[in-house]
Amino acid sequence: MSIYFTSTWQYLSENDETVTVDFFGVLLALQALSSAFANPLFGYWNQVSSSTRKPIFCACGIAALGNLLYGLAYLAPPFVKWVMLFSRILTGFSPGALGVLRSFIGTASTQKDRMKAVSITNAGFTAGFFLGPTIQICFIPLGKNGFYIGPFLINMYTSAALFMTISSVFSIILTYFCLQENYVGIISKEDKNSDPYFVLPKYDRLPVLLLFYMWWLMCGVVCVESMAAPVTIAMYNWNREDAVLYNGIIQTVSCVFTFLVNFSLASTRLKTVDNRFLLLCGLVFFEIFFILHLPLPFYSGPLDRPNLTNSTISEIGKCDFDWCDTTPRVPLPLYLIICSIIIGLGFPLISSTSSSLLSQIIGPRKQGTVQGFFAFTGSFSQFVVSLFSTRLFELSGYKWIMFYHLSIVSIAIISTILLWRRLVPLKITPSNGEATRYKLGIFYRM
């Protein structure tokens, strides 16, 4: 889905002059909402059927259809924005399988290898997420006009959609031939029956809720990434093509740092570091990002307003809002650093540790439903944050958007410190005499 982050606004506004930033926010929000509801549905499907393949087949099939409709939206001139809206809702079902995949990783790996497995998975996920804009860059030489194959236009926007359609179909084929459903991380019925005194304790709900909050926080930050095009057009006078190209490059650099951190978490001594400490470091990186991204009074400004007597806003790419006259500009070198290096380091430290800690706290039991709602939290965050972010951007710029995220991260840091002792793996064998809750009551190990 991230392949469209830097180009959706341009594709939408060039094919429908009536579209507004508010509608763009609704489009992003409904895409996230469809993903939010798909996650617990696919997670429950996975839980009751013990199948990982079937939910993935369904998610990728719907995504293929959504991407195809997105690429063909220009063929319906009066209804372009509505076709595109429907296509993004369909495409939103694809991340609905993320909870299923996280459940599979958590139950197909032992606790000893959990961090390695989660980090490798997140490396693939974040590489795909951040390389999306890079893939979009590859199609920029086609330009807006592109070329025709019969009645179909192949340009910088539609070619990316066709590429994602093919990728979705390929994912189905790859899953069918390569995915083996072995669940070594679950205590089987045979294991339970072999020990008549075995009891699987309940997991601690409060740290699980905190990790849900972490996922809300992290996925909300994705909305900042998706707003990069209109923000940089306003701040640095980039035109639409420049916004696609430069933001794609920025996110590519960020992807490199994200991949390196995930690789280190999986293959170096970094995987032995306390997950809680790594999580806290990731939150500090996010805190730095949002502080420096604020329109601080000592930054240069105000932003440049367009001269409409000479050209159009879309051509010159300047800031055409009332708040432009009072908003300073984040220095470009600083913007490049915080949006590539700082974010690139923060994302994997939060995503990998949150996913790893969640599966360890839940313990060796089926995780489809919990992981589905975990992913739901992130998708619903994107729905809510997308709606108010685009509205706030039109009314007051990016200042209050950054204040919101800064507050959310600050609360997360404080909560992590307060719950430090409870953010630990489920204790299967409690100490002698220690009261332990399970589904039928309380038991003591003597």
C-alpha cells in the first residue's frame, strides 16, 4: 500500500478538479478502516480454522481487485474519486492479513527464536512498506501522459497499480507453494495430556493493552508519512512530480536504516538486549522526530504564498492556506535527517519489540484473535488520525498534528517506565506457593 503514499493525491487531483484535501483524508481514513475491520475478522478465521493460508488467499485476492480498479479509475471521469475511494477500501483488506501472519510467526517459533523470527518478518514488512515510494519512483519516467495500449493509459500512476495487482497474484501463488503450517510455539493437546498437573496461566492484560497502545502510536505515525506530499509542497515549494520523487528518496533512505536495525535485531548481539530497553529507545527517536518537526519559532519563515496571476497552484507548488503567513519552515537539511534517519531507526525498534513482547506475554497458545485485534488497533489509528490530520492541515498547518503525536509518544514513554516490571514473557512455571490465575480459577505450585 505504501507505493501510493507519495502519489495518490497527485493522481486524484489531476483526474478530478473538484477533489479536496478533506476528501483525500476520507480516502485514507476509509482505507485504514477497512483494514481495521478485516484484521479481527481474518484473525478469528485463523483462530477457529487453524489455517493461515485461507485468510491470506482471500486478502491478496481482494487486494488484487482493488489495485486493478485504482489503475483504471481514470476511465470513469465523472466518478474518478468514487472509484478510487472504493478501490482503496478494497485494497485496505490486504493488511487485514497482518494479524494472521503475526499469529503464525508467534506460534511457529519458539520463545528462544521469537525475536529473530519477528525481526526478520518486520524487516520484510518494513522493507516493503518503505520501498513502496521507491518503486513509485521507478515509474516516474513515464510521466503523467505516459502511453496507451489500446484504451488503457500506462503512466507513472497506473503502472504502479498494475505492478501491485501482479504482486498480489504472485503472493497467492507463493503462499500456496511455500507456506508450511507448523506450530511449534503452541502447547499441543498431547503435551497437556502427558502432564495431568499442567496448567497454562492467564496472561497479564495491562502490558498487553500498553502494547496495543504502542501499535496505535506507531501506525498513527504512518499518517505523517502519507501526508508528506502536501506538507513538502507547502513547505519547500516542490511541484507534484518533485514531491513524488524526493519523498520517495527520503523514504527509501529511511527503509535502509529500518532494514539494518531489523537485520541487527535478528542476527547480532542486539537481539539479546532487553526488549523493553529497545522499545524505549524507539520511543525516544519518535520523540526527537516530533519535537524537531514542530514549526519552532526560530525556524525561518513564513511559507511562500502563490502568485495566482502568473500560474496555478499545482504548477508552482506553493502554500495556499491562511496559516502559511504565520508558519515557519522546518529547515530542509533537518527535515531530511529526521524523516530518513530518525524515523528509520525508530520504526523497527518499536514494531519488532512490540510484536515480540506481545507474543511472549500471551504465551504458547493460539494468538489469531489477539493478533487480529492488535492489528485492528493500528489500522483504526490510521483511520482516526487520517481524518483529523488532513482537516487540521487545512485549518492550521502541521503544528497541531505534531503536537498530538508528541503527546502520544510522551504518554507511551511514561507508561513503559511505570509497567517496566510487567513487560515480561508469560511465566509458565510459577514459583512455589505463588498464586497464579488460569481459565478455571487460581492454582498454586507446591
